[in-house]
Amino acid sequence: MPIFKSSRKIQTFGSSLAITLPSMFVKVNEIEKGSVINLFYGLEGVMVVSRMEDPEEVLRCLNDIIRKLGEKSGDKRLEGNSDNV
């Protein structure tokens, strides 16, 4: 599974702030108006958007993304560390 990076501008939506979802993510995950997605976030500035319901599957995919980011950055601590990140 390849990983993608995308930048988004924060927009105003009424009295709220909003971001758009990348069109490829929307198409691949069959997201449409009224779809429900899951957000996981901490207060340190990282947020994960997921269409998956199973926390184990989300964790498996996050570990895969972390491993691939390690490969791209050359960070040996993250490469091959898919089981306990």
C-alpha cells in the first residue's frame, strides 16, 4: 500500500473551521455526503481519519504507514517496526 501526503487549508464553514478530504481518499473509500468517518487525534498535532471500524485494523494500517515513513526518511528506528509502534 503506498502512502500519500497532502496539504489542506483550513476553511470557515459557518462559525466552524473545516478541511476537505483528498479526492483519491474519498473515491477509494466510497465516501459520500452523510458518510461517517472516525477521527483519532492527540493534542500534539496529529490526527488520523479512518473509514475502518475495527481498532486492530486501524492499528495495523497505522503501523504500515509509520514503517513506510521510516523508509522514506531513512529513520532505521521506524523501518520494520510494524508490530510495536
